[in-house]
Amino acid sequence: MKLLIVEDEPALNESMRTFLHAADYLCEAVTSYHEAIEKIELYDYDCIILDIMLPGGSGLKLLEYLKKNDKTEGVIIISAKDSLEDKIKGLQMGADDYLTKPFHLSELSVRVAAIIRRKHFQGQSFITAGDISINTEGKTVKVGNHAIDLTLKEYRLLLFFCINKNRVLSKNAIAQHLWGDDMDLADNYDFIYTHIKNIRKKILAVGGDDCIRSVYGAGYKMQVS
């Protein structure tokens, strides 16, 4: 899952990025309103952690921009302001949650996970696609009754396919999902083919269906009934 952290305090920005990265999230971080706008215009995120007071503009203005442009990212507002009025305003403008500074990073991680479950998994911890089932809390994968071991990148990629089953995913979209900003360091998309090849091999080894297909000139698709 891909997160954007929008926080101008360097120490807090870095501590959130480090903690959430350790929790297996792909994290990108910015420190100003205009940097956040640039990111949101270029990429999609599963959840945005948004400070209200930002250089160059208000976090609430950024939230308004998200909703005006039909962006579907989950949003957690973080702010030193603890008034009921501020909380109500943020939630009325479309934020999914509101966390007052200072807060424990473990609580932030739990709230991020809850928003992602609501957004992608209808509040459930399990997602299925054909004979594949994924426990998003335990990060475990089964094909039928057989557990399979995946690397972190393989797990993220398979989950991305399951969330978008029966949809064609471009190689660029897959690269952004797996690597975020670092995708530009790759000379080509051979790494995507390698990960998909490994996933298919592991699924077939336990008798699963070969459901991830290459779509010529477009990308890849998980075809399930």
C-alpha cells in the first residue's frame, strides 16, 4: 500500500516515514503544500497523512482540492489543533480520520490500516480472487488450502492484482505501486516480468490457476471468475 506523508516538521515527517516503512508501507514524504499538489497530480495513493498548517497553503485547502478532483485517497488529518470545530470542519470536508499531535506512531499505523481496509476491502481483513486468498493483517497468502511464501514485493504485487482483478494494469502503474519515486531509477520493466514469473511459478506449484496474463501492448491482467 502506498502512502503520502504531508508534514513540514522534519523530525516528525521522518519518524512517520521510517515507522510506516517498517510496517511494510511504501511511503513518500513532502513538506509543503505545493510539493503535495505535484505528487497528487502525478500519482495515486491509498492514504494521505495530512498536516493542516503547511508552507504555501492549508492542509484543508489541499483536502478540498482532492475532493474537487474526485481523488479517492483516504485522508488522515494530523494537527496540533485540538478544537472540536477544527475536527468537525476536517471531517465535513471529507477527511476519513483526525489525529491530534502529539500521537503514538503505532496508533497512526493502526488508523492507516483501518482506512485502507474500508477503502479497498470493505472493512474486511481478507481479500479473495479466484482460488487466492490474502490475509491483509497477517500478510499471508493461500492458494486453495496451500500457503505460499512470497517476498514483500511479490506480496504487494499480488495484492495489487487482487484488488484490481479483471482489470488491465499498465507496467507504469505497477512500477509506481511497487517503487513510487524510485521507479525512475529502473531502465526498463524487466523487474516486473521477473516478479510476475515468480508469483505464477509459486501459484502453479501448489495447483493454483494460472490467472495472471500478459496483455500485449497494455500490461498485465488477473483474469478470474
